[in-house]
Amino acid sequence: MKALLEAELIKLRTTRTFVALTASAVGISLLITVLVASITEPTEEEVLTDVFTSDVSGLFILILAVIGISGEWRHRTITSSLLAAPDLVRFLAAKTIAFAVAGLVLSVLISIAVGIAGLAILSARDLPTPEVGDLLEQFARNAGVAALGGAFGVGIGALVRNQVVAIVGVLVMGFAVEPALVALVPEVGRFGPFGALPTAAQGLDPEDVGMPEDVDLPAAAVAVLLLLAWIGSFFAAGAALLRYRDLE
């Protein structure tokens, strides 16, 4: 298992896609933070959520994980991968852990950039800054959600072999279907794995991310458990389906 995990981590850090998406995620998060800290005047109660929750690593690592596993079929490397690691569960487990670690690392990089930029701009403008403990707690929540996003993406990619279909499906579910469910059927939408549950796990209020303020999101601990259930379900379904697929 250790060798499989090391191989997956090497694949990640040596691919141009990972480098490009990492740079994009850091750049977008930093841009949002700089703009919000420079233009707005957040109060002491609002500064943490307004300025320091622009971490987009969860979305980017989810997409990267989908690309990583579905790309095994697109580039026809799945056969050699499974010949080297014939145990399907260990193969998927190694990918799941690798992308969870990647999500964690990406979120930490973003947190460092966002923290330095946000605190510097707010201090220069003589505006309130959050307590260090609260800031670190928020960054830890963001990192945890990013790790879960990476793991979830592997399950999605294992189920949907076509890379384009998988990525478009994630974007449609995350930006259209789930928000519609949250607005129209909140008792169902609040359990969605793309927006509602990550928001709850980060400890954010629904209105902070554009959701109706009357949506009753689960508690943070419950949201994490539900995300783990989503990940486990997709992992199990992906492993089962992989057993019956003809390798190309």
C-alpha cells in the first residue's frame, strides 16, 4: 500500500494538470481575498467569513481527482496500473488517500497566501482582524473539506469513465442542480455533497455562500460524517463497477 501511495503522489506532483490547477486555485483565492480586503470594510464580527473564506481548493481538488482517475481510461493507463496493482480496493484506496493529501496541501498553501495578504491589507487599512485562534480553526476546517473533496472526486471518476462527462456532471450538479434543490427542496438539498455539506463542515452560515438563510444545514460534525458516507458510497460503487468493466 505504501508503494502504491508513493506512486500516486509522484504522479500528482509531476503532472502539468496538477501544477496548473494548483496555481489557478491559489491565484483565484488570493485575488478574491485581496479584492474583498481592499474594497470592503468588514466589521469585527464579519471579517473572518468575509475575507478569509475564499479558499476554492475544495472545488479544484474535486475536479483534479475526477481528472486523475477518469484519465486512467482516457490515456489508456488503467490496464498497466491494475497489472501493477491488481487489488482494486487498494488501487482506489491509494488514489483516494493521495488526492485527499493533495487537497490538504493545496488548502494549506491557499491559507498561507490568503492569511498573509488578508492580514496585511486589513492592518494597513486599520480595519479589524480576526483572532489568530479563530483564523487557524477556519483554515483547518477549509483544509479538512478540501481533503474530503479530493477523496470524493476519486469515487466520482471511478463511476464515470468519460472524463468530459464526469467534469461537466460535477459542475452541473455543483452549480445548478444542488443550488436548485437547496432553494426549492431545502430538506433534501441541505444534504448535498457539493455545496451544502461542505459549507456546513466549514462552519459557515448559508447566507455567507449565497444560500437562503432559512436553510437548516447540519452541524459541522454531522456534515463531516455525511460527507464520509457519500465518499464511502461512491468508493464502494466505483470499486464494484471497476470489477465488471472491460479494461481497454
